[in-house]
Amino acid sequence: MYFFLKLSFIVATAIGYTGSKNSDRIDVSLSSMSQYKVPGETRVKYSLPQKDSLTVLLDSYFNNEKKEDKSGKLQPTHYKWDQKDLGGYSLWGAVFKSMGAATRTTFDPPSKKNLSDASIYIITDPDIPSENKDAKYMTKQYADVVANWVAKGGVLVLMTNDSGNADIQHINLLTQHFGFLFNEDSYNHVPGRAFDSGGVSIAEGNMIFKQTRRVYIKELSTIHPTKPVQTILEKNGHIIAVTTSYGKGTIFAVGDPWFYNEYVDGKRLPARLQNVGAMEEFTRWLIQKADNHNKRLR
């Protein structure tokens, strides 16, 4: 059955889910996504790992913007699992859960203890002072901790933003371990609703996006390899996303938060820009990478 029908059922049963201690609650409706199917497109079925067999840890230390809720209380915002508005990751979180993973959030800096239970660690849109007066930066010490965790088999996802909207300088203290740097630039601008100008084509044979042929991603920082890495997305000679291995682990990097609700809800983008399918394929790839490592440890 096509992904969205399966996902809608799984998420419907997950409403009110509390899981284990500190689990992020998912309460979303994916009915609008059911129409987001490219004519003639088929989806490869995937096997689900044992529920909660791995943990996806989302950083909220380097990215810790806040806004007032209706009561006037400050709440974390921008790319959070439980954030259901356009700037949240609630739909992506639901995809992870549909594939058997548990989502968690950490408000602490990376440490051996903090990462010990994580199979996938996501750092997205690190703060700058204009967004967070108390912005926390990547340091050499933190970078060494994360690199050591990856070397032992962790799957690291780095999703920055364009220069002026994310801290590129300090996150590169981490990326230099892996053979690439984010450029302090802003590429792939989209005027108004001219969405096709933000399109990026994907050739057949892509190691992650096997069925997705065109995605939307805008205003991003491009990537400069300093060692051989695998290019996943590129446009007009600009490298947009890469993956590489480090020790026993895997890194994926892209210069944009990318899979937030605004561009994967099936409403805003035309169907020819297949962000929903890309989100599914990418999530499955991450889980397979992490699950294969877990199996080697068992």
C-alpha cells in the first residue's frame, strides 16, 4: 500500500502516545498528504524494525529558538518533533515512528552519556545571536565527542541553513572531521511562489533517493569537500548534500533544514516536487544504516 495510507493509519493510532520517559508526543493529521502522489509513481515496501529498536535524537542545544505561547510562556520553536505548524518537524517525526524508531529531543550539549542511547543524531539550523541571544556554539570539545560517537557506529545528520540564518563557522569545527565544510553562502533562491526555480533534479542510481527524481530546497549553504565524499544532491556544479563514512559510522549533510512541515505537508508544493517521497526514502535509508549497525552489535 502506498506510504501515506500506511502512515496515516500508524499516526492515527499514535495520537496520545507517551512511550518511554522523555518521549516526544506526536499528534498530527496527514490526511492532506494522501493526495501527494505523482501519477505512475510506485513505492518500494520497507520492513519495519522492532518498535523502538533505535532512537533518533534531535538536538535542541545548538538550535534553541523560543517564542511565546498563548499563555505568554516561552516555548522551543523551529524544527521540533512536536511542533505542528509550518516550521516544525512533526510530520518527519511521524515518518520515523511509522518505521519503528523512537524520537527524542535533547536540550543538553553532546556528551558520551547524552549520545549513548542514540542511533541517529540530528543537528539542524544552529543558532545565531539574532535568533537566540543565548546562542550555543559547537566547540572543538563537542566536535570531538560527536566524531567519536560517529566513529563507533552513530549516524549523524547535519542540516544547516544559509549564511545569515545559521551558524556555519562553528559547525565546521565538526564537519572538518569528516572531510567537508559548509560554505558561508546562500544558494538556490526562490522569488515568491516560483517553486520550480528551487527544484533540484536527482539522476537515476542515487544511493539514497532511488525513486524520487526532483525535490525542492531553497536558500541553503553549499558544501565544499576537503576529502573524497559522496555527492547526493547538486545543481549547476554546486554541491547541496553529501554523505560519507567515518570509522563505523555514517554522516549525511545538507545546507538546509529541508524536511520541515511547510514543504512536506502535500499542500504548498506542486506534486512534481517530490519532497514527501524524498522524506520517506531518506528516513528509511537512515534507519537502515542505524539498524544494520545495531545488528552488528547484537
